[in-house]
Amino acid sequence: MYFLGMLMTTFRSIEEYFQICAMADRRQDSSAQPEHELISLKMSPYSLTARWALRHCGVPFTVTPYEPVVGELGLRLRLWRYTSRPRDVKKVTVPILLVRNAATKQHVALRSTLEIATYAHTLSEIHQHFFHDADSVNAWDARYQRMLAYVRGQLMSDVRANSDLTMEYAPPFLRKHMPTLARWFATIGVGVFTRKYAVESAATSIDHIRETLALMQSILSTQRYLVGDEFTYADLAMAVAIDHIAPGPHSTIHGKRKDLMLKRNITTGFEDVVAWKDRIYDQFYGTDEKHS
């Protein structure tokens, strides 16, 4: 029964992705077809960052929701269409921005938040400062990646220690129709997810996080933004990262996961940095309509 349900869910995912591929091919000749498709995980801060960057730069895009584990094979099959290098599909992680150019027939897959944000910046007509001082912005992206790697490790620890949180990682179809199988599948999925990112999570610590917060506190004591006098990707990325160690109303961390993260008191002594994060969200975030 377990394996039957697992196969049903996997085949359903593959079928959906092939349908999306076919629809995309049929619509490429239509001028109304969006050029950009974001493969996005609703609960992922990385996906949130990508959506925000695209929206801020005025890049039109559609969202295809991604389902961890069961959606991986289907996504791998889709990526074969976008790369000539097999190694590029060995490790699949989202967000991924699929860029289709109907005129040139070129297909490109952007595989990281930084790549997506950089690409969005090149298309923006009103936010040319978004990557002002690219070297400094890239350095902040590295800090963003390290902070979220720590958050991801802590969240997985919480999920493993609290069985009621595990079900969040089961496919909705299984949660609704086969709860017993869903719990088993979610447990397997959490294990796969933990092993997949174990190296990144182990490479950071609370000390690294607090060093970054201290650096931000020092910089923001004399200026409004992290790089220069305008809002850049550095501010966007770090606001998202901080919002996941001190979750606010826009965070992808909710309920018990949020309570457990707040109990760690990571931002104690950096309340001014948290307040800055809230101001960034209030001023630049708006409504994340493309939330999936």
C-alpha cells in the first residue's frame, strides 16, 4: 500500500510536469505567453527572495509550485531541456527561473537566487541601482546564504524533534487522502532533505550569524542601506534572512516552527537590525501575490 501510494504520487507529479512542458511548447508562439517561469516552493525563503527580486525589478513571471521529493524527478526531466551538461541536473533545488525566448528558441535555466536577481536587474528599467557595487552586493549574498543554511539546519532539527511538524513536508494529496502514508512519506522526505543540505548546514554556526548581525548593526548605525544610498539586492536578501531568525508577518515560518525559532533568541541585542528589517519589508515588499 505504501509503495502503491508513493508511485501514484510520483507518476502524478511526472504527468503534471509533462503537461506543463507541452502547454509551454504550444504557447511559445503566442505573444501573450510569459517569458519567465519560476519553479517555486511556497515555504522556501530562497523562493520568496526570487519572487521579491523579480517583482521589484518589474519582470513579469508565472509561478509553478514545486513539491519536494515527489516533484524532483519531473523537474529533472524538465531541466534536460534547458542544459547540455548532465551534471547540471544531478542536484535539484529551487527556486529555478526558466527563461524561454520564442524568437531565438533559446532556453535558459537560472539556478540560484543571485542569478535570478542579477538577471532581473539587467531587465529593469527603473531600478538600475539594484546591483550598485556588485562586489559588495555579492559579499552580502554569501552572508545571506550562510544565514539561511543555519536556519534550514535548525528547522530540520525542530521537525525531527516534533512529529506534528513532519506532516508539513508531505504532499497535500497524501495528507488529504492517505494520512498514514503521508506521515511515512514525510519522514522519508525530511531525511532526504536533511542529508541533501547537511554540508551547508554544518558549515555555519550561531557565532557566524551574530557576527553578520553585528556588522549590519555597525553599518546601519550611520546609513539607511547596506550598500550605498539606495535599496539594493543586499538589503532585500538580508531582510529575508533576518525575517527567518526573527519571523515577522511576511515570513514563510509560521505556527510552532515560528515559536521554536523565536525561542532561540538569536537576535537578542540586535533589535535595531530587526526593526530595520521590518522597515525594509514595509517599504519595499508589498503583497507577495505570486506566493506559491
